Amino acid sequence: DDSIDDTRSKSEAAVRLEQLQEQTTKALRGQIGLPAPFEAVRRLKAQYFIPDHYFAELLEGMRMDTLGHVYRTPEDLFEYCYRVAGCVGLILTHIMKLSSDKALRHACDLGVGMQLTNIARDVAEDAGMGRVYFPAEWLEQVGITPDSLLKEHSRIELVGLVERLLREADRRYASAREGLKYLPLRAAFAVAAAASVYSEIGALVRERGAGAWETRSIVGKMRKVYALARGVLWVLASIPSRWREPWREVKIATVWRHA
């Protein structure tokens, strides 16, 4: 993803994406001797039986960025978030192990929630690269255009748009908390920590209001400690469920697809 963002033009990004596609395809087919990141993909797929579908969707999400995709509806945006982040969560479920396929929806929701938080935090940075992720429907409803998004006279509307993103992200984080009980305890603590810290980024963007995009919103040390402690409490809240149904690994039989 970073290698796409670091390119200087759409044509360069397209070339880089094709290279990633080619190398990933070779890795998924089991070819050896590839560069280290793709060798890692080959080994992970072989060891954990990760479906090719998730890697294909991730690459398609990168393609949407290289093409400057326009998101007409919220559903279009959520599909993009599923591809670039939800699929990462799904890949990780195979590595972390699960006690139920029911966890797949929650893992996907966490990835989507994190990506929505990224978008809320990085509005100015993304606009500098010519990327606007707000659904066109939302922009039309508040009477602004992609070009006027960061103008001073649009700041009130921008704050409102970001609040809509963060409300959806909050809903996805709540879903992620419900899925912690399906993870082994150690993995649950790691996932809860990540989810809690990311949700704190959204809280900070909210607090900063119209000034949230003058500098990047970064969660300070004390807020991170608070977020980590909150994540621990989320996992502890799953203990009663674990007592009722002791955790046992199951073979993941479902391939999750965005509806």
C-alpha cells in the first residue's frame, strides 16, 4: 500500500500495482525465490490456508486508489474499506485462529472501522494526493464539492461529514468487541489493544473539531495507556462467554465476501 502511495503519478502507480499483482499471483501459486514480502505471502498461505480471494480484494482496493475512484454512495466507500482493510482482518483471523466462523464478520468490521478512522484523520493529506473518500451523496447533501472540501467556509460541513464517518467507525468497533470471544486469549488482547487505540484516534479528531486537519491527530502516551487499559477490560468482559463455551480452534470453512 505504501509503495503505491509513494509513487509520483497515476501511471507510475498503475505500473507498480501491476508488479504487485504479478508477484502476489506467483506467491499464491507457490513459486519460490520471490522477494521477501512475497515469500512471506507464499509461506503464510501454505501454513494457514488463507483464501486467495482476500489478497485479490486487497489488490483491487489499491487499484481503486490508483484510478482515483469516486465513491458515489456510503456503500461504495464501505466496499473500498472492506478491500483495503477488512480483508487484512480476515487474513489475520487465519493466522490467529478462531473458535467460530462467526468471527469473520467482526474481523472485517474492525478493519473497516480502522480505515474509516484513517480517512477521518487524513482528510487533508488525502486531498493533497487528489483523493476524496467522502461519498458524493454526502457532499451534495451539505452543498460542497471535493475542491472546496478544505476551504475555510466549508469547515463546519467538513466536521459534520467526519462525524458521520466516525459514527460508522464506532459501530464497527462495537462489532469487533463482540468478536473478541472467538479469538484465543493472547490474540484477543492484541486485537482489543489495536481497536481501542484506533478508536481513541477518532475521539481525538472529534475533540479537535475544525482544527483537526491543521496537524495530524496523534494519540499521546497517557491516552494510549488509557486505551490499552480499556482494551484489557474488553477482553475480560469476554471471560464469561469463554467459561460457558471453552475456546477450541475450528477449521475456517467460510470465505467472507462484501455484500
